[in-house]
Amino acid sequence: MESTHSAHAGRFPWAHIVGYILSLVLTAAAFWLVLAHKAGLATTLVVIVLLGVLQILVQLFFFMHITESDGPAWHTVMLLVGFLFVVAIVGGSIWIMSFGGQVVA
């Protein structure tokens, strides 16, 4: 049997180049949005979060080849569990920080 790596050895890495360009564009868009002050704070935060999610998807599909694996399905399940942990940690942190000094012990 031929391994996946050797099957792709002779091809030009178009997916990597497209992924690299998309990563640069998404990063530049977020950088410009913050520096240009073209939108309000809430809009800027929402757009940056959306650009970050797109950046994660670009990394997963173009560089980590998440759809090209013949491995067990639990890899996808573990990726979803990791995503759940990230959402819980980030969302919980933002929720706790949003109280500021309002809670008195």
C-alpha cells in the first residue's frame, strides 16, 4: 500500500499556498480594522472574533488536513470536545470579567 504522504509527494502544494494567502488576508483584515477605527467597539470585536474563527478553519482544513485522514472517527470527536473546552473557557472568562466590580463578597 502506498502511504498518503508519498501519494502527494509529486504534486505542487496549491492548498498550502491558498491557505497561506487566506491566512495573510484574514490577519491583515483584522489588523486594518483595529488600526483604522472604522467601526465601533462592539462591531470591531464581533468582526475580529469572526475573522479568528475563519482563521481557525483555514488552519484546520488547509494545513492540518482534517478532511484527508483515513484515521478513526474519534479524532473528529476529540476536535469537537476541544472546541467545546475553548468556548467554555473563553466564554466563561468573558462572562466573569463582564461583572467588573459589581459582585461584593
